Amino acid sequence: MVVVNTTSHGGSNAHLVDALAAADPSVRLRAALSAGTRPDPRLTDTLVDRCAVEPDFFVRDMLTWALCRLPTGITVPRLVRELGSDTAQARSQSLHTLSKIGDRLAWPAVSALLHDEHDDVARSAWRAAVALVPPGDEAALAADLATELGRGDQHMQLSLSRALVALGDVVVPVLDAAGTSSDPRVRAHAEATTQLCNDPDSGFTLAVETAKRVAVVGPDT
């Protein structure tokens, strides 16, 4: 077994490490592109660490691409460890990257963050869970995700609805049950998600607002 040192603080990659932390986002973007164009496992820690603090969306996306170009046997365990970080962005970006890599070995760690207290992390976990759920576990995942119905603002709720819809027909009984909840926000979100299932092109904003009004005043009012 060959042990690969994934830490790179000097040598031929020293300029890349410095560029990834440059003040100019365009320099950081080019550095991430270079790291992905010429994948080097020794940069794994540097790339993952940068994901946790990188403020620019486009640079983060390029960092994810660069990590996806590296051997999964190195990146997946490192990203899974990052899911235990105290930094919300570190967890969120690692979830995003794991969803892109698609290795189901990460499933247990990903599913543990479905109810993370930080909205961005939870949203990333929902998307990653849909991508990584083992065949046959979709119904269980749908039931678990349904406990988050009604959470957050409209953007947050749409993210959850899209994750549920992506699971297919297994969500139907789950949404039917949620539609009888005593919480009007849960009922409204379940109704809007059901409409999204039936008509993916429907407007979620209108659906959730309509469902909220019905849930609050009652269908026969």
C-alpha cells in the first residue's frame, strides 16, 4: 500500500498554494482551475481547507471541480472528515463536493447532517442525500426529509421540495401524511410540494402562498 502525503506547503505546488489565498478572486479562480487541470493528490488538504473560507461562489465551484478530478480514495475520506468541522461553510461545501463525486461511501456521514441547525448546511445535505441515497432507502429518506417541512423561508422550503420531488413516487404517502399535520406551515409546504410533484413547471411561490392561506383559514371558509 502506498501512502500519499496530501499536504503541500512547498515544493512545486508552493505557487499554487499562495495563489489560492491571493487577495484577487481572479487569481484564486485561475489557481483552482490550474489545480484541476493538473490534478495532484498532494493538494487535497489545501483545496479542502480553502473551500471552508473561500468567499467567492465561482472560486468555490472551481475548487469543487478540482477536488472531483482527484482520486476518490483520497478525497472522499478527507471530505467526510470535514463534515465534522465547526465551520458551516466547511460542512456545506464538503457536502456539495461529495454530491458531485457521487461516492456512496459518504452516505452515513451525509445523512447525519440532514437536520443541521445551519440552513445552508441542511440545504446542501438534502441535495447530497438525494444524490447518494442507497437504492431501496429512498422511502426512508423521504420520511426523514419530511420532518423538515415548514422550515425556514421560501428559498429554504423550495430546496427541500425539490429534494423530495427528486426521490420520485415514494414521497406521495409521506406528503399525504404531512398534509394532515396540526402545523399550518407543514401542511402548506406539503401541499405546495405535492403540486410541484404533479406539475414541475408550476410556480412554487404561488403554490406555497395559496396553500398557506388554505391551511390557516380552512378549506371550507
